[in-house]
Amino acid sequence: MNQIGPTNKTILVAPLNWGLGHATRCIPIIKALQENNYIPIIASDGIALELLKKEFPYIQALTLPSYQIEYAKNGKNFKWKLIKNSPKMIEAVLDEKRLINKWVKKYGIEGIISDNRLGVFSSKVPSVFITHQLNVLTGNTTWLTSKWHQHFIKKYNECWVPDLAGKPNLTGDLGHVKSNSLKLKYIGPLSRMKKKEIDKQYDLMVILSGPEPQRSLLEDKLKAELLKYTGKVVFIKGIVEKNQVKEQVDHITFYNYMNTKQLEQTFNESDKIVCRSGYTTIMDLVKLEKKAFFIPTPGQYEQVYLAEKLQEEKLVPYALQDDFCMEQVSKIDTFEGLPKLHSQIDWETLFTVFEKPS
């Protein structure tokens, strides 16, 4: 075990509750904090918090206000729904800022890691922001949303980008800016997964994630499409519930959710993957060296951008949700698959930010 600090400093780790990606990529960070003699406290809301409580039942968990992010049924209306809900989001950011100030005193917090939670910051302790979106894509308002996001990031001591600074990289324009005054550290892809050489059990693994109603809409579509597929399928719905539910329907094994250990095993046992093009999933696929087919969440510009980028680079094929059909999955064989980016994260050096005065 590394011994970075002279004392067991308490570090708050707070991922955004937007699908499960922000929470799952915080899992290796929480483990690294423990391994390096820090005491993590978890803070989030909704399914992100539930997932982390299942992963770390003995770590203190606190509830933050919900940003109340809602998806439109029609992806084209997604941006306008976000704009309509922005007053609620701003209110939640202000509420969490007030809470953080109280918690710093109450729980003796000596450092903060915020994964895209804009109000999780304190000028009293070293605060780090994690994002792969320095530019926030929103169509013709990208310049405004990017400027706004960067304005928030500037107040943090450091911004950790889970990608590589040079090429090849995974985020492209999302995670790279030409000139900026942000204190950036490219830490390399973050994944809770490990590649294992084990026998294949499934021809196809389907893993869903993301907010409703789009998660359920894709689930219904895929269930219908998979009737045409003859191979052995494992289907993880991405619904975090109290108890795990397993169901066998013909050639498909359904699970409501899996914990990290089970998920890692199932990824390694599966030949090909069908999933969203969320950035955390992409980082997991890189680590596991798995070939995939992407179906980006409708209206989520970031996922569409990543899917388009990776298809253009002849790495991973994709289809829009409305256009998807099972026959397209065979395209996987004609693509190279994601690059092998085996960068080792130097946690000991990264965590020195918490040993400096803020």
C-alpha cells in the first residue's frame, strides 16, 4: 500500500447521476484512494448513488440534490427539454454548493473530486473536476454551452480528463481545446474492468444504460430485433434494483443489473457487444479489447459525435436508434476495433493535489 499523506485524509467523491457512466468510472478512483491511504466518502443521487452503495457498502454515502435531468421521448427535443429544466438544474447546483460547505466542516472533508457536478466545490479544500467534455456539444449552441462549462471548470484546482493528450485519443474535439486557461491533466482512460483470457459463453452481449425513457425504448426495440438472432445472448438492462433478477427466454439470458465483478466476467465471456456510445462504456471496451456496435442515445450530441468519430476512423460501426436492425451487427467484423491504449494511471502523483494547500 502506498503512503502518500502523513494522515488519512477524507476525500469526497461525487459523480453526476446521468445514466451510470459517471458513477462507474469513479469506482477505480475510490479504490485507488483507499489503496493510497485516503478515506473516501461517496455523494450522489438516484441510481448513481445506489450503484456506488452496492459496490462500496462500508463507505459512508451522502445524498446530493437531483439535477432532475429528463429526456424527451423524441431525441430531437432533448436540448429544449434541458433548457426548459435548466432553472431546476441551477437550483440544484446552488443547493449542493451550500451542502458541500456544511459537509466540509461536518465530515472533516480535506479534498473533493467532482465528476461533472458543478456545485461540488469548496475554496477551503483542494477540489478536482473530472470531465471528458471540455467542449459540450449542443448543436448550434455548442459555443455557449462549452464556454459556460469551462467557466465552472476554471475555479477547480485541477481538471482531470480521462483520455490521452495527444493522438491517438478517444474524445477528439470533446476532450481537447486549442487554447485554454484550464489546469488540465490528461490521466488516461479510466475503467473498472480488467481483461481476462477465458472461454466464450455468449455470442453477443447487450448492455443498456442512460436515462429514461430512451433506455426502455431501446430495450423494447432490441428485444424484438434479437428474435432474428440465433446466437447465444446475454442482455443486461441497466436497471439498478434491490435484488438481481435473472430470466431465461429462449436463447437470451436477461439480467436487470450486474455488479462490477459479474459485469467484468460477462464482458470477458462475450464475443461481441451492442451498447450505447457513452464515453465510460468506450473506455471499458478499450480496456477489455472488445469489438462493439454502438447505438447512441437519441438527442445526446456527445454520444452521436463519439459514434461518428469512431466509425469514420474505421474502429466501431454504429446506427441511430430508429434505424437499427439486427443485420447491421455483422458489420463489427469489418471494423478494426478500438485502439489498445494501455496507459497506467499514476494515482500517487495525481493525489498529491490533496497534499497542497488549496
